[in-house]
Amino acid sequence: MEKELICVNCPMGCRLTAVIENDTVVSVSGNRCPKGKAYAETECIRPERILTTTVRIMGGIHRVLPVISERELPLDRIFEAMEVLRTVQVQAPVAVGDVVVPDILGTGVSIVAARSMEAV
Ligand code: SF4
């Protein structure tokens, strides 16, 4: 089976073709550098995404705090992670990079504050 992809690792946006056999990427073409091959392999077999959302914050200058996963999460765990974050509430002040949820869903990935927020 062949899968067409566009590499998102840089503005070149190379058009990739991955050949998949028995759940394994056996070849990648169209990439101008090794990052494209690695991207196609991950995207075809175990896609991942950075999660960005907000959580509630008490005593801050805004009612919600933007948060981000410190690195990619498995795509099939994103919805579950969002459900966890919907229940989270933090207290101001918060500094950018503060851990909001460590090791979310046992993935080894922490959710951190994407900005600082001072208390009112
Ligand atoms: S394959 Fe390399 S050059 Fe092409 S878009 Fe991906 S990172 Fe950029």
C-alpha cells in the first residue's frame, strides 16, 4: 500500500510517498533530507501530535491558561488527554514551562504552561 504525505518539518513541504507492507514502512521517496523519512515512518505507523489547549486557572488575570504537551503524544491518546485536562484547575501565579500535569496518561509526556500568568 502507498500513502501520500506532506512533510511538516520545514517550510519546504516535501511531498512524500511511503510504501507500507505488513504495518512496516519499507520505503519513503520524495524527501530531501532524513527528517522526511522519519516523519513518514512515524506518521504511517504511530502518528503523534503536540497537544495545545487551555485549563482553568484561579486567581489569574485571565480565566484560562494555555498549556502544551512538552513533546508529541500518540494521536490516539489526544482525546483522552483532553478529557483529563478538562478537569484540571491551577492556581495563579504560573510561570511558562511550569508542569500542569506530569506524565499524562502514563505516556511519559508532561503538560506544561505555555505562558506565564500573574495573579490579580
Ligand atoms: S523532507 Fe526535509 S527538506 Fe523536505 S520538508 Fe521534510 S524536513 Fe524539510
